[in-house]
Amino acid sequence: MTTVKFAIPKGSIEESTFKILEEAWNTISGRGRTYRVKLSDPQIDVKILRPQEIPTYVQEGLYDIGITGEDWIREAKADVKVLLDLEYGKVKQVFAVPETFEYQNLDEMIEGFAKERRVLRISSEYLNSVTQHVKASQSYKKHFGDMHPMIITPWLRIGENKMVEIFLSFGATEAKPPEDVDAIFDITETGTTLFQNNLKIIETAYHSSAVLVANKSALNDEKKAEKIADMLAMLKGVVEARKKFHIFVNVKEENLQKLLKELPALRNPTISKLSEDGWYGVNTVIDKHEFIKILPQMREIAQGLVVMQPKQILQLDDIKQVMY
């Protein structure tokens, strides 16, 4: 029996990850007691890891598939195949500075510090990502060319540009300014925590959300690829279902064509004759944002409206195209 090794994240997106897994596979056992949990499918071997580790572990083939944030894939520069945006864990990677700073963006800040010949200190957990974005700044190129900012960790110092120092943060990054550093590069969902620590966002560098990734060699293994395709279909089905409503409505025969004509959201509905003469049942799946638009018209035309949240909407025809 072929087993697929599946890494899932601990931490900020852990709860949302378990929720989508429960919706896809119905039951999860062992949660809360161990780093190894079980889905209802015995061919899937699940382990909980830090999201920072998952891109590299999947790239190296220690795991065939994993869930992590786009931010950590970018940070690790991991060569993995992104199969699906799971549409949760949405955050921004931003530069933030003390509210008292007058700088409006990163370029202005680098220019200001360079002209005054002051060392610019930045704290972040994302050493590669912050370095990449800093070096792309026009002011940085103007004053420092291709020089690499000095990266400082407890065990390593690399880079030749001592005028821009990037310190590795082990958490609570928002607490570092202004005494320890001048700016931070961190993730935020709403910016509230930054504001509460007297910081303001001066630039958004990247956006991130939770994604499903796969090892490229695993996708070339016929047996593993089949199981990964099943997993992708299950998870994609949940993602799509969360954006839809399944509606059931009864309508008089005289209003049936009017219902179908005036409500373009009702695409490819199933129409069935009811036991009572002159009545039909219509059921279909619609986008959630369309429902509120058509509700007033449905009240005029139809009766007996039932609205349900579908558990999964499986689109099986395009799964292999996503994988390759």
C-alpha cells in the first residue's frame, strides 16, 4: 500500500488547517495529544511541524505534500509545486516603523538614513525576504549598489554592508522598535498589534495565505500522484464549497420560466416535478455573493426556499492539470 507523507502546520494557522481537514476527511484522531494525527484515510501519514520547516522538508522529499504559508515558501526559496491556495491564513508582510518617524515608505527611509550616514537596523524572522526587498529599493541601489546587507544572528554574521543591519527576530518583533531597531519586517492581518505598539506600516512587501504544496518527485511517482490527486480534489472541494450556497426552491409552473430567465445566477439547475400538480422543484449551487442579490426576486416568484452550505464541491476534471 502506497503511503503519502503529509506535513501540516503548528501555530497560527493550525486551527484553520484542522478545520479544513475535518471538512475534507470527516474525522481526525489524536489531535492535542501528539504531533502525529490520523485522518480517515490510512494511506495518508500526517505529522505536525512548524510551518517554517515544511517548504524545505517537502522540497527535500521528507514529505510528499504539505500545508504552509506562501511567506515561508518565499523565505526558504523552496522548489516545490504549489497545488492550491487554501484561502485562509491571509496576511501581509510589511515594513513598520515608530509612529514618530516621518518616512512614508521604505525608499524614503533608506535614503534618509544613508544621507545622514546612520546605520539602519531592521528586525525580522524573514531574513531572505527582507533582504530581497531592501536590495530592490532604488535608494539602496543608489547608495550601496549590489552590496549585501549585514545579517546578524546569534551564530552568524554575513554581508558586507554595515550601514544596513538585519537582525534575526525570535518573536515579539513588534516590541523591538525604537530602542533596539529602527524598523521591522513582519506579518500582519489587520495591523492592530502594530498600532498598539506605536508602529505604523510604511510599505507592504508581499501577501501570503496558506497553500497546499507537493514534492515534485512525488508527483512523478504514479502511485503517489494518484493519492495526491485525491487529496487535492478533497481539499479543493472544501475551498470551493465555502464560497457557495446550495439552494432548493419550489415554484409554480406558471412562474418557472420567469424564475430561470430573471435569475441568471441559477446556472444549470436541476428541475423536477413535484407530487402536487402545477409545482416544480428547482435546486442549484450559486455563489454566496449572488444570493443576497436574487433574494428579493425569489420572494416574489418562488416559495419554500431552503438554503444549505455544501460540504464539498468536487471538480474532478481539472485536478491533473493543476498538478502538472
